[in-house]
Amino acid sequence: MKIVLIGAAGDIGRTIYDALGDRHEIITAGRSSGDVQVDMADFASCVALYDAVGRVDAVVSAAGEVHFGTLTDMTPEQTMVGLRQKLMGQINLVLAGTKHVADAGSFTLTSGILDRDPIQVGVGAATANGGLAGFVTGAAIQMPRGQRINVVSPGLLQVSADQYGAWFPGHDPVSSRRVGLAYAKAVEGTVNGQVIVVD
């Protein structure tokens, strides 16, 4: 398969690359790195991404910025970071991409644990994650030409625990191997309209 991987430089992106790269052609994309550049929050940039890479079999997104902060200190502008980048950015990839993804191809998005197991500074991420679950559920029954769409919702990765673990008290980090398998299931399997949880 020819797969576009957005966010390949991050911890989850590297896990996805390791899980799929030995069996498929991976085109990496990011805001400032990768084979091609894309700003997911800009729909025109998403269109340009597909124009650059041509027909693909799968799109996998492991990107999306959110603001971490307490509810009482959060501003509307900070709330919009996750809605614009993580939620709408990944929706843009789908809206711009259905015509460029092959028949029976797939989109795999990334949310995360915080809409089902919250932390003190995670309301922005929780909001975006919940929106992605709703979008995937609603979009799955309308995907054209047999295309599929899913969202992987991993817990805190073991490789990220040193950097972010203090924000996640009591959370049991998940292995890169298990997270990679979830993306392989979404891309290479038959599931559709699912939130694939990795706890």
C-alpha cells in the first residue's frame, strides 16, 4: 500500500512508521518535516498535500496540537487550538482526501485517552478527542467507494512518559508495540467507524 503518514516525527508517528514501514510505501508529512509539508488546520494546504502525493491507499494522522491548561485559566483562544489543529485539522484531511484515496482505502485518525480518563490540565485535549470520536462514527456510514475511517485512542506511551508522565498520575503507560498494532489493525484490517482504544 501507498500510505501518507502525517505527524511521522512524533512519538506516535514513529511508532506507526515502525509498525507499517516494512510492508508498505510510507510518505511522511508534517508541518515542518517529512517528505511533504502540510498545515492540517488550513484546508488549502490539505488539498495541496494530496495534489503532491497523488493517489494513495491510506491516510494516517498522528498529528494535532492542543493546549494543556486548567479550565479556570483557559481562554476561548486556547480552547480553539485543539479544535482548530487536532479536531478540524484531521477532519480537513478527510474532507480533502476522499477523492484521492483509492477504492476500499482508509483514513486512520488519532485521538487519545483524555476524553475517557481525564487529567487536571487536559480539558482541551478531551474536547478534541471526543469530537473525533463523533466525527468518525458519523462519517463511517457515508464514506464513498468502500473507504473506511477509524480513530486510534492510545493512552500515554511509555516512550513519552518521561516528558509527560507528571501530568498523568496513576496512568499505566502503553507500549509502542501495542499502539503500532492498533494502527496496523485500522490500516490493514476491515474495521470501520471504530474508536480503537489502547489502554
